[in-house]
Amino acid sequence: MIASDRGQGDRGSVTVEFAVALPVVTLVLVSLVAGVVLADRAGRLQDTAGAAARALGRGDDGAAATAVSSGAPGASSSIRRSDGLVCVDLRAAAPGPFALLPLRATGCAAEGGR
């Protein structure tokens, strides 16, 4: 009887360990995916700021507005002009679980194509 009692104590331990580890693994995977989405959004914001600044540097205000509205929907923008440069600053909220983090991007170009 001692041999049969020894196996009963470990029964179900793998299930319990899996049940404890699964939420941790899920949290790590969700965080990794959210981090990739965050990096993608930051890169798109930077690309959009650069494209809008180049359009403004050429004097094409319509193309700059289109670039911002299509490349960074929901982002707020501001334009700065100084020393022959035109700069576009974009601000947007991060997506997903990192929504409290503000994303910012700046793109500058020579004004007048010089």
C-alpha cells in the first residue's frame, strides 16, 4: 500500500503548474505583440511627419494635410518655421495596452526646396 499511496500525491500537479504558468505566458506574449504594434505606430508617425514636412517645404499644403490624415489618423499636428526650415510635430496616443504612453515625432525639411 505504501507504493500506491506515493503516486497519489503527485497526481494533478502538472495541471496546476500549467494553470499557474498559462496566464504569465499569455501576458508575456500579449506584451510582446503590443510592443511590436507600438514600434510600428511610432515608425509610421515618424514617416508621416517627414513626408508632411517635405510637402510643406515644397509649398504643397494639400499634400501635407493628406499625408497627416492618411498616415497618422487621430494624431494632432503643429507646424514650426524657423531659419529656412519647416518642421511638423505629430502627437498621438499609443495603441493597445500602452495607450497611456504619448508618441511624438518631428520631421523637418528645407523651406522652399533650398
